[in-house]
Amino acid sequence: MRSVGIKVLKNKLSEYVRLAEKGETVQVTDRGRVVAELVPPKPATKSTTDDEFIARGIREGWLTPPTDPGKGPPPQAPGPKLTLEEILQDLDEGRADRDLP
């Protein structure tokens, strides 16, 4: 593992990036104190499908499976449904009383 000061890193950035690319970790120091590390890139992983992602989440415990997977999405809450034009008109009317004379 190499260590390099910020000033030297700035002047020879390409060299240190190539070292990291080849697998070496480079510690960046500021007045003798480590403030960052250049590390090699992680190996490329194949992209996971949605099913694999969900299975992993359940397996690792950060995702809870549905209690009744046979049902579809929950029912829509009843209530008035407005079009975009109606919403914008209502918004304009609500702002009209705030206009300054």
C-alpha cells in the first residue's frame, strides 16, 4: 500500500490512478494524516433481475414478503378524482384571494 500527499497526488494523479487500476491501494495524506484512499475498482457483477433482487432482500432480512401474495394491489381509497385541469383551476382560485391589489 502506498501513501501520497495531496500536493504530489495532484501533480501525478494519472500515475496513482494507474496504480489503483492495477490493484494497489493508495492512501492520500494531508499533513501526515490519511484523509482518503484510492482503491481498485470492484469486479464487475452481473445485473440482477427483479426476482433475484427480491429473493436476496428476503434472504438477507431487509425485505418482508407479502402475507397474501395471491391478491393484487390494495384497493384504491374512495374519494373524488379530479383532472389536471380541475386541480390547476382550484389552485388558481385558491391563490386569487392572496393577490395584492
